[in-house]
Amino acid sequence: MDGNFLTDAVRIDERDLSRLMPMHLWVSASGHIRSVGPTLAKLHGSGLVGRRFLEVFAVKKPRCAQSIRDLSTMLGQRLHICLRNTPATRWRGLAVQLQDDQGVLVNLSFGIGAAEAVRKHGLTNGDFAPTDLTVELLYLTEVKAAVMAELAALNRRLRDARREAEERALTDALTGLANRRALDLALEAAIASTARGRHPFALLHVDLDLFKAVNDTLGHAAGDHVLVHVAQVLKSVTRKYDVVARVGGDEFVLLLPDTVEEARIGHIAARIIEELERPLDYNGQTCRISGSIGVTLSVFYDRPDADRMLSDADAALYASKRAGRGRYTVHSLGTDPEDDRPDSGLVADWLAGQSGC
């Protein structure tokens, strides 16, 4: 089709022009604004018509325009335009020459700033041309953001649930202490660290004395009450990074990194026994227990082994029970001809001869 016939046929009034291009500007040959689209008027307020275009707007690209003549040289090129009094409000535009020296018609759009403009100015679907996909794109953007937020929340819930499941798998349900599986993992890590010449540790095996009498006399609920109290006692006398585990009904194991001094170990064991022997009330009834403790140290072994250390701590524990209960015993050394530990006698003698332990 011949473009001239189309041009001759096109006659459009201002209302239809505003529907077709709600952010248009008609700039006369003298550089004055003769007509403004309704959306542009909504953004700027009244009073644009009659003002000089370049007093209100600044053309930034492809180059600065100082006059309407400069603007006329940019016909058909993508323009970057902003308001002079609010430079943050930016548009992309295209200018075309009108016939009969009627000036220039500039059509504007927000480009990538559409989302901010919609939020800032409260624009709706009616503020855009019927063929403009901005609103649909913004809707899709919001939907995507909502979906991503929901997925992120779901991932957090799954991560929290997985962490809680892992914690439950490593936690004693009654006392909140570490369980046997958690102790095994911690002991394995401690032995690996010791093998690298770092962080020697103590292993304390605690078994309650007189606990069966509480269960038999006051019932299992009282026994559970006592076990929870024991857990609190053990946590109170240890550090945050020490491992305190319940490994059986009334048996507990403590793993204490960087703790091999006899005085320090004796102080901890004595405090545990002292706290356990304090009378404990349960529904008006007094519960009385004590504790026997067996101790072994990683420094006793050239090659520490988890099963062996637990066995040695257990043997020391039962030595405490045979000696009258309510006391602690550190495992003796050199009792096995094939033992790979030092072959001196009592632990106190061995520790006294060491430096830097």
C-alpha cells in the first residue's frame, strides 16, 4: 500500500490519540507543548500545555537537546528523557515529524522503570495503551516474585525440618542431651583431632547410684524427673562445646576437649557428685541419688580408639562402685603387658611427670 494514501486517510482527534498513546507530547515548531497524554498529565500535574518543552523535560540521549531544532535532528531515534525537576522519573521515547510544520509528536514509555513508576504514582491498567503489555509484564513479575518468595519460604521450612530431624536423630528425647549416636560421632571427631596432635580430651562415664530405688519407690515418672535434673546438673558443670550424652537408662558420658589436667578433672567430677547428692523434691517426696564416675584420657594412648577408651572408662566406673560409690576413678595404666599406653602405675604419678598436657 502506498504510504501517502495512508497518510492522507489518517485523521485522529485528541481523544483517540490519548487512548492510543496516553503518554504522548505534541511539541509545536516553536518548542511549546500543545497537547499532553492523560497519563503524562497525571504524573506531572496540570500546567504542561503552553510551556516550553525543554524547560520541563531534558533529552539526555542520544545527545543533549538545547533547542527544538536539536530535537528535530533526532527523529526516529530512541530518546532518553526525564523531568528536569525530578530527574529520577525517566522515559524512553520516539519523536516523529508532523506534517505542515505542525511540530513534533513524541511518544513516551517507562521502559525498565515501569514497576517503580506504577508503585510511586499508583498507575493502573487504564493509564497504559490497550496494546501496551507493561501491566501484564508487571503482573507476571509480581507473580514470579510471589512464587519465588513462597519457594524460598518452603526451602526454609524444609531446611528447618531437616535440621530438626537431624537434631532429633542425635538428641535424647527425655533429657535433651546428645544420644549415643551423637557421642559416637563426637568421639570419632575428637580422636581424629588428637591424631593430628591437637585437642587432647577426657572421657567421663557417669552412672547414677540409688536410681533404681527412686524408680521402685516413687515410680517411673519420678525417675524421669531425676534424669532431667541430672542432665541439667551435667550441663551446668560443663562448657558449651563439651559433649554431654545420655547413653543408657541412667548412664551418661562426658567428652571434654582440652581437659587432661588431674586437678581440673577432679574438680569437675567432685562437682558432679556434689550436685547429684543434693536432695531433689518430686511431688513432696525427696529423691536421693549419687553418682559413680570413671575417667580415661586420650593422652594415655599412642593410638586412641573409641571402643577401648569407652571400655576403660567403664572399667574405672565400676572400680568407683566397688570402692563404695559416690566417687570417681581415673583408669590405671600399664595393667596389660600388650598395652600401648605408658606402663607406670597410678594416673596421678603419670600426670605428675608430664608437661604441657
